[in-house]
Amino acid sequence: MRTYDNPVIPGFHPDPSVCRVGDDYYLVCSSFEYFPGLPIFHSRDLVHWEQIGNVLDRPEQLPLPLPGATASRGLYAPTIRHHDGRFWVINTNVSDGGNYLVTAERPEGPWSDPVWLDLPGIDPDLAWEEDGTCWCAFTVPGIQLARIDPVKGEVLEGPFPTWSGTGLTWPEAPHLYRIGDWWYLLIAEGGTERGHSVSIARARSPRGPWEGAPANPVLSHGGTDRPVQSTGHGDLVTAPDGSWWMLLLGTRPRGFSPNFHVLGRETFLTPVAWDEDGWPVVTPVAEHHPAPGGAWHPLPAPPARDDFDAPVLAPHWISPYARPEGSWSLAENPGRLTLTATGPTLDRPGHTFVGRRQQHHDCRISARLDPGTGRGGLSVRLDEAHHYDLEAGAGEVLVIARIGPLRQVMARRPVPPGPLTLTLTVRTADLVPPSPELAGTDLLGPDTIACWLGDPDTPGAEPLAELDGRYLSTEVAAGFTGRVIGMYATEGSVAFDWFDYLPAS
């Protein structure tokens, strides 16, 4: 039997929403404070996904830097739908403006400038009746519903309260569907932590009255020892063969109690059946499942190395809050990514950083760079108060740990002028060993982050420091995002010849 591995989109890709057009599936995720915003993926089989762009990839589509944005603010919980020959994405910018719609003829874009809606709350959804009536469900808290004109952004009726779950905390993430003779309202509740769950109700009309499923919540891993936790914020989709599936978020915590998840909330896939009474039966999310039927469409693995030879950055590269034109260039030094400092520290917004999501628990990241007269390097980032930096400049290499209010230089080595290779390794085995200074704290964290001068597989490479990964976890830092690993400049300009991201074999 053919199987697939979960998560189907690993790393910080939360709040998935999916639609099918013919044999093609399209999926969007939250991006919070990062630009470009709202990554969009394509698949032919629900298992293999390729990022084809970002919905918000132009500064004119959203204020930049996001006004008032801090870590884990910005863009929350998009919904993607296809109607009347167009793609629609509705989303909330919690840092400025509220709820808005963008549209495109093709999923890879270009996407329109936002049409703003005079509706409060977060997590907006779109659903159409056969006569073209458009409904928007959203969270205020509690779930509300409004009839809207999605082209003009006008609210035509409402909003008014609708079904808000079973009484668990934080009912949110509504999705409204017409399936057969029923309207179904799928929501998340229980909070986005370990108690996260999915519940559903149905009615003959979008206006209600709503009847909750007898088995609610129809999905929850709370209180279990399953390796996938925090399962919720789901969206339903049907395959061409008539089978039903749910894309949803979950986490993979590791380490000693309370367990730590470092990759953020990821996108998982699980089968859905329907019982004889017309209610969905959602299979608990496992790391391995029988695969969907139909053709199998494996995708080529993305290249491990980016040599920065393309005229534009690949869509997986992201930056916190903004990416001003003067902060980066692929043309200034052809074949290199040149970063120019816009701020003197990674400890405050406004710095220059280009990174990618960490997607594997065990991986190795290397970069070849020439700091010149500048200063920069590699950073593992959760937010401004939680990051580990491997930095070159002024004839030395430093390892810097920023954990909450504490900032400490963990290692310092002199280096000659010119290009050098920096490497970070993230591993879940052979964790930070016990020591007199750290008695009793060994093997408690989820992973170890080791910093190297050079390539660890090459003679002459020098280990600089090993850092406990638990301090770059959501359980320590709080928030909604996961680790992003990338390149930065905090002084002058730094040229990066290449960047490698390799999952551990």
C-alpha cells in the first residue's frame, strides 16, 4: 500500500487553507510578521507540494514595515477559494487595516491590491451560494457571519452571531461549506496549544439554526501521547475520486516535559470519512498514512544550494517586517546576494535579514560569505529576543546567544580577511553533554545547535560552540511562529556567495 509522511509541508506553515480546481490543489498559510506574505503552494496529489509564490509580494499590497507589527503579529489565517473563474484569498492584517480580499486569475499571481472589508475580527472565510450570494464567517471572539459583496468589499447584511462551538476556549478559524443538502460550519476551538481541536455543525441554511456534531470535537489530540500535537485549524477538500481530506496544523514537540516544538506549527494531511448520519469522521493525525488515490506526482527536491545566480530571490526567502530595496541586491555583485545593514542589531526590528524556514529537526546550514568591512553572518531566529548568531566582522568570528533579556558572546575567534564558510548544525541526538555547571540539565531539550567555522566535513574546520535548542522554542519564546534560519548584515555590506540547507541523511 502506498503511504505518505506527515507533515506534508514541514516547518513554520500554520493555518493551512486549500481549494481544488480540476486536478490541481492550491494552499495558503499564515506568515505573521514576515515578508513576502502568505506563501502559496501547488499540488496534484495532496502530498507533494511546491511553493509557487507568495500572495503578498509587493510593498503596495500592504504597509511595510507592517505598522506596529511585532513578532507573531501581522498576517493571520488566510482562506483561499476559487469562484467564478478567479482565485480569492481573504485574510487579516492584525497590525494594520483588519480584513481584506485579494484576487488573481492565476494562483502564482499577480494578485490584486487589497480590497478592505468593514468587518472586525480575524480568520475570515468565504463561501458562495448557487445564486452568487457571498458569505464571510469570521472570529470576533466567537464566530459571526456577514453577507458581503466581495468585489466592492461592502457588507450587505450583518454581521450576526452564528454557531461558536461546544464551549471550549477560543472558537476560531471558521470554514463554511455547502455539501449535499447541508451547510457545514467547521471551526477550531480549545486554543492553539495542546488542547487545539476541530468541531463541526450543520444547518439547512447559512443563517442556521446550527446543530453540532454528536462526536464533537471531531479531531483532538489533547491528552494523548501521539507524536503530533496541537491538531486544529483544518480545511476540508474533496479529491477527484470522491474521497475527502483535511489539511490542518499540528506540532511535533520533542524533549523532556513540557516538550518543545521548534519548527512552529506545520501543515498535516489526514483522511476524512462520512458516517451514515452525514457527519465527518476525521482520522487521528499520524506520521504515516495510506496515500490518496489517483496519480502520484512527486516533485523534484529543491536544490540544497542557492548560488544566487537567478535574477530574483526564490519565493521561500523571507524577511521580518519588510525587505527594503536598498537592503539587498543580486545585481551589485553578480552571483552573490549582497546584504546591506539597515539596523545595527538583530535585537530590534529594522535589521537586514533574509532567511528560510527550518523544516527538519536534523539539518545543516552553511554559507560562504565575505564580510569585507561589514559585519554579518548566519542566525537561527524566533524573534528579536530569541536568536543564536554566528557572526563575522572586524577580523573575528563570534557566537552570540540572545535569550530574553540576556545577550552573551559564547565564543570568539580571530580570522584573516576575505571569504570564509560558516556552518550551523541542528541535531536531535547527542545533545548538550552534562557538565558541572549544568548538572541535571542534559538531554532535556529538543535539539542542539552547533556553530562551526568552516565545513565540519573538511579538515581544519573548528567547532566554536554548542547551544541548547530549547531556548529557541515556542514553549520558551511564546508566539505563533517557528525557527527561521538565514543571513544577515548589521554593519556595512556583506556578500554571500552561496547558502546550503541540507536535511540530515
